[in-house]
Amino acid sequence: MSVLITALLCGAVVGVALGALGGGGGVLAVPALVYLLGLPPSEAGTTSLVIVTATTVTALVRHSGTGNVKWRTGALFATAGVIPAIGASLLAHRIPQPVLTAAFAVLAALAAAAMLRGTRTAGRTPAADGGVADGGVAAGGAEEGAADGASAKPAGREGYASTVAAGAGLGAVTGLLGVGGGFLAVPALVSVLRLPMRKAVGTSLVVVLINSVVSLATRLTVTGVSIDPAIFGPFVGAAVLGAWDGKRLAAKLSGAALQRAFAVVLLAVSAFMLVGAFA
């Protein structure tokens, strides 16, 4: 299969995942760039951040039209991750490639576990806006009983500490591994800030966008531009189109079914990467 066709197919899958689930694009983009398109992990992380940034903007436009994006909440959440994202981006090119690969594999497995756990929670708990959450990554035991118009406020000092910790951790993951971190942001927004699932999915895109832009700018400043246009062009083009249709796909299909399928793919990717890292 030619590089062009592979890049187009991979980009479409990444875009649909991000548009439908509010996250997961980078988790698929990095292994696709490494194992299917032959990029080294550090370069794949930089390319992935460009792809995630472009597709997140597209998905954000789609979600903002539904009123499910709380801009201020997303911006405040992402602010806690700015410094960790910069620091992790500076470290990324100094870490041995096998270590980065193994770390990414573990992250993919954790994301898959969170998604599988979320499908069970969504099946037991009705969404706050009158239906099952539309493809977002739920957190186990998260309460979604807040009304759509309610303000998202963490409970007391512990709630604010949890918000800062979650935002900082998300920024570090984005900077180090080149993923947007939406699959981590959605559960945090639901469980810590008590956003209804649909709003958490839309708001997570703001968090992903800010973290991705900060991490990408840091990487490009430190290492320079190392992006292959023959791979990036078709990949990002297909990803943008996929992200545009991902929201519509999520409305037609069961969110839980989408999450389960995506989680299975992530588990397979994680196992493959772990074997490759230590082979």
C-alpha cells in the first residue's frame, strides 16, 4: 500500500475518533505514524500534535454550534497544564525512543481501560441532557446529574486541587508523548468539575487545543520543523474531514459501542507497541 493511501486511511480514522469521542486522535495518530508510515517516535509526536491541532479546531467548530462548549471552563482547566506541557516537550527529544514507545503503550492501555469502564458507567447512569452520552469517555462513578445550564465548579479546596492536578498531568502527557489528551480530559471534566457528558466532550476540545498548541510551539522552537509534507498533507486532510463527520456519526451510533470498539483497537495497539519496544 502506498504512503499516500496509508496516510489518507489513517487520517480518516484519527479524525473520526476525535470528532465522535472528543479524544483519542493522538493516541491513534502516533502509532500509525510510527508503525505504518515509518516515522521515529519523537518526530511522530511532533507530527501528531499538528494533526491533533488541526482536527481539534474542526471538531470544536462542530461542537460549538450545539452549545456544548464551556469556553471559560476549558481555558482555566488547560491553564494548569501549560507549564508542564512546556517542560515535558523540552524533555521529549532527550528520552530514548524505546522508553517513549513503552510509555505510550502504557498510556494507550490506560486509555482503553478508562473507555471500557466508561461504557459500563454510561449504561447504568442516564446522561444529564436526556440521553446516553454521545461518545465521550466517561469516568467510572462520575455523576452527570448537573443541569445543562449549571456552572461547573469543583467542590471546595480538594476539588480545586484535583482540577489543578488533572490539568497539570494532562499538559505533561501532551508535551511528552504528542497526544492531545482528550481521553483524559473528558473523565476529569465529568468527575472533577461535574460537567454533563455532552458538555465535557465539547469542552475537552478546548483543553486539547490549548495543550497541543503550547506543546507544538515548544517542540518546534527547540528542535525545529521536522515534518514530512508527503505524510502530513494527506493525513491531516483526511483527519479534518473525518473530524467534521465524527460528530454526526456519534449522533447516529451508540456512544458505548463506539467507545468499546475504540478501546479494543487501543488495547491491540498497546500490546503491539510494548512488544516492539522490548523486542
